[in-house]
Amino acid sequence: MPVLFKVEKRMSSRASSRMERPAECEALSWKPRSGRPPPAVSLGQYSMNPPKHDAVSDAPMIDDSNSAWRRRLRTNRWFIVLEMALVACVFVADAYHRVYLSKTPYLIALGWISLTLRGQRWREVGLSIPANWRRLLWVGLLAGGAMELLEIFATQPLLVALTGKYPDLSALRELVGSVRMLLIAVGASWLLAAFGEEIVWRGYVLNRMLDLIGRSRLGWLVSVAIVSFVFGLAHANQDWTGIIENALDGALLAVLYIACGRNLFAPIVAHGVTDTIDSVIIFLGHYPGMH
């Protein structure tokens, strides 16, 4: 073949290859001439790295049947009844002196098991430090002081007039004049009473009662009344005056819990303040009925 023909054929093939070049290549070599924008192109196609697989599309389908039955447990009435029966069993065991130290740790364990089975956490019933914790700290301090004043100067004198006796606090008689017992009592007031009882009664039991009855306005009223009365029964060693007094305190703490957006921070502080003041008054020997 003549050399001239070969050269002409090669130039012809080059020209045809330019004409057949895709838009992507045209975009990459595009130079502004007449203000025409370059063709759209995805530069990711020209990456030197091999394409990555989509982790979502490559992942196996997750069977959500596990979470489904957990969600069903949250509103299953028979499961809630079983939980309340177990709470009652703790009370019965305590009545027969089969509970060491306090019912609260056992009820906390029961609440934790319930939340775990339902796929929930304590945070979801209000155990968290909110962003406005400083304001709620003051709310808790003031509410605790107000509850103590109400108890000492209003509700307790009225209950004593009705029942003829003060709350039975003979189990705390060793606290009078003992600094060591005062420190133990204050520590127990914040750990077992304030923290423990609030996450049990307002955090766990109250919310499970609402799951059973319903979260309407009537449901809230009935649930608060029932749980507060049972909370009073948890202090049965203080006789009926103490039971009613603690039931009223439980109702006030429940109202505080609701008013704070179902957060336990302020009720824990309020509960701790009232019990600490009680411990100090008993230590000084000035608590009504303990002369």
C-alpha cells in the first residue's frame, strides 16, 4: 500500500474517532469558545479507585421481628399485669422479712428487666440530666422545702388529729444525737429514697400503670392515685398516719414529675431534700412524736 494512502487513512481514522468521542470526554477536554456550557458529566466515573459497593444494598435484610415483639410487650396488658404481680410479690416477701435492707433494689432490678425486654432505657422514663438542669435544680430544692413545710405544719397535724397518732418512726430512734447514723441516713436518703424510689415509682411503676390504663387525662389521674397509694403502702412500717402522709408526698412528686415534662431530675432533688430535712430534725430530737 502506498505510504501516502496509509497516512491519509490514519488521519481519517483519527478524525472519525474525534467525532465518535462521547460527551464525557468532550466535557473533560472542553475549552470555552462561544460561552456554551460543558456537557454534564459525573467525574466519579473516572476515579482511579475501584467502585465501592453500597454497604446498605449489600447488607442482608434485617429481620425486625425481634423489635416487633418488644414493642408489643410495651402495651401488652397481660405482661403489665405480670409485672405488677411481681411488684406485689416483693411487698409480700418484705412483709415476711425475706427482703434484705430495702425493697427498692429489687424493684429497680425488676424495672430494668422490664425496660430491657421492651427495648427501652431508663432515659425514656425520665432518668436524664436535662439541658435546663440548673432551673430544675432550683425547682427541686424549692419543691422539697415546700413539701416539708406542708408536711410538718399542715398534713401531719391534720392526720394526727384524725388518727390520734404520729407516724411510727421508732426504727429511726438510733439516729437521735448520732452523727454517724445521721451520715448513714442522709446517704440512704439520697441513694435509696430519692434516687431509687423515684426511678421505681415515678419512672417505672407509674409509666407501666399508664400503659395499662391509658394516657388520657383520666388515665393520668387514676394512675397517679393508684401508684401514690401503693407508694404509701411501701411505708407500712410507719402505721396509717405514715402511709397516708407518704401517699400524699408521692402524689406531689408525681405532679412535679409531670410538670417537669416527665423528667425525674427535679423529683429526685425534692425527695432528697425532704428526707434530708427529716433526718436532721430527728437527729436534733425535735421531730414531732419522737420526744
